[in-house]
Amino acid sequence: MTFLTEEQKLDIEVVGTVLPFKTDNYVVDELIDWSNFEKDPFFILNFPQREMLDQRDYDSIASLIKKKASKEQIAKEVNKIRLKLNPNPAGQESNVPVFNGKRLNGIQHKYRETMLFFPTQGQTCHAYCTFCFRWPQFALNEFKFAMKEADQLVEYLKAHPHISDVLFTGGDPAVMKTKFFESYFDALLEADIPHLKNIRIGTKSLAYWPYRYTTDPDADDLLRLFEKVKKHGINIALMAHINHPGELKTPAVQKAIQRLLNAGVQIRSQSPVMRNINDRASIWAENWKEQVRQGIIPYYMFVARDTGAQDYFAVSLNRTWQIFRNAYNQVSGICRTVKGPSMSCSPGKVQIVGVAEIKGEKVFVLNFLQGRDPSWVGKPFFAKFDPNAIWFDELEPAFGESGFFFEESYLEMLA
């Protein structure tokens, strides 16, 4: 195994002091190619890189560490830097509902049919992704979402009959012991809520700790719990974060996938496009093909969110769309369940449908896959073409329009 240089160790310490760093022996032993680790996607996905901070911020923290400054001094400077990195992307705070006079900090309800639930016991991960848009969950208490009251989850769900899907998210809910899953799931089953059709689990565990579904002490209990939920007529869907086809190649992950499928769990995949990781069409085509071969449904291709180390990972919207299009052209129809490229921004999930020339103007063709107002979904709209734009906020309406079609009603919602 190649060992890190002292300079590389310092880089990891400096950047990891600002952005959360955590990995595990599965990632280190099974995924990272240590013979070429500097360019290995799994090394970059887990180990902080110097370029993930701008030079001034890097130098500031490195100086404090080298002179053995106090924890209080370092924390003060770290907090300043973190607050510059957009710790609340897409206005997540505005998704937290007030119910019966109480703010439910463990729930987000942005889209009509889907409620996000942040179980307190699932607000860490087996290993942290360096691109994670929820890094403030692990680093900043004022931006933490969490709740352990199953009765409030049930009450809110009962009061909103349009909600069909509850998404357990984090952190990573799969770090929870089965007994905690059971307490939440049993509460939902006992409540006998007719409009609850799907329970989703947003997780990176398949890629970072597949033993959760194979050899962990309570793995069998978890699979039996999934089977129990299915027998009650509620679909269980694992929303698996799969960033690279290499994550699907170990015997451990392949066994985990088959055990989940045998238990009746539906597995869907999602990932952002990221420079230095997967910004080639061939990688995405291979990823989707391998997913389908193993029984996973390709679901979303995202644009890397405008938070944390965005500048390190960002790919222009134009290039992201080209990657999607070229990958899509390489796969059969069975892989084309995937939607994207999609930006999860404050108004909703905005898809880049393509680039076109209309009335002599080059434009991005856009569409809402999800919206705060469901009536926005499926209405094509247009933005001026900008070859350098990396996020929706950088786009301007095309054809001389003063605003996008949804802006007035969106501002009214915020008010």
C-alpha cells in the first residue's frame, strides 16, 4: 500500500477541519486503488483534497494548525469559512413545516407527495462523501435536521392525505440499528395510513458498507422488516447513491444487492455529475448498464449542488447535458429510466432538457421534474445560453423576458 506524504496528510487535516472527513475500512481496502490513489475516484470521494478550499482559506487554517493554535481559535476561523460555503443550499430551512404550532425540525416537506424524515439515529454516515450537500448536518448544529418522535411523523402524515411517499434521509438512515428502523416502520404500519404507498431510504450504504445487508449482526432482521412492510402493501425503495461503476464490482456489494432484491426491495440509483470523478459519458453509460444488469433502476443524474466544495466538482451545465446525452445514446431503452440532468434548487428540480436555437437565440431548454407548485411540472421554459454557468441561479430568462414563468408565484410562497 502506498503511504501518504506529509504534505498530503496536512492537506487532509486542513480541509478535513472545515469539511467533514470520515471513511471506513471497506472503502480503504475494497474500493481505493492505492497504486494510483491521487487520481482514484474513491480516494477523491472520501479524502479531502487541497483544492476543495480556496488558497486563502487553506492558508488560514494551515497556519493555525502549524502553530498549534487553540481549539477555540481554529473553530472560530473554521466557522467563518463554513458560513461562506452556502451551508443551506436550496433553502432547506424553508422546507421545514410548522404543525400544530410547532416547528418540526426532523421533517422537510417541499413537494406535495413526498415528505422527508430525518431520524435522529441516522444523522451520520458510514463514510462521508467530499461532495455532500448535507455536510452541515455533521458540522454545524444550527443547520442540523433531526427528530426521533415517531408519533409526530404519523400525525403529520395523517394530516396530509396527498403525501404518498415518506423518504428516510440523513446523514444515512442505514447506519441505524434495525430496532430503530422497526420502531419507525411499526408506527407507520400500526397507523394504517391508506395514502402511504412508498417508504424510501436515501443511502450510500450499498457503496460504502454493503455488509449492512449481509453480515452485520442485525442484517437478517432488517431484511425481514423490509419483507414485513412489503406484506402490508407498502413499497420499500432504496434510493442508492452510486457515483461510479466501480462501486458495483465487489462481491460484497453484489451479494447485498441480491439480498435486498430477494426481500422485495426496489433499488433506484442517483448521483451528481462531478469533475474528477465521473465527468465522462462512458462512465455513466457503464454505470447505468451495470446497474440494470444487477437489477437496479437508474433514477436521477444530478448537477453538483452549490455548496461546500462545489468549485472543485463543478461541471458546466452545457457539458453536463452533453455528458447525459452522449451516455443516453450508448444505452438501450431499459437503462433510459434515468432523469436529468437535474438541479435541485429552491423552486424545485430543474431539468436541462437540451440546448436549442429559437428565434435566432441560443437557449437552454428547461423543465421542472418537481416543483414547489406541482402545476409548474412539465412546462418547458427557456434561459439564455451561458457556456460557463454551473447552477440555475446563474441563468437569465431568454427572449428578453423579465423573469421565468414561475418567479412571481414562487416569491409569493417565500413571502
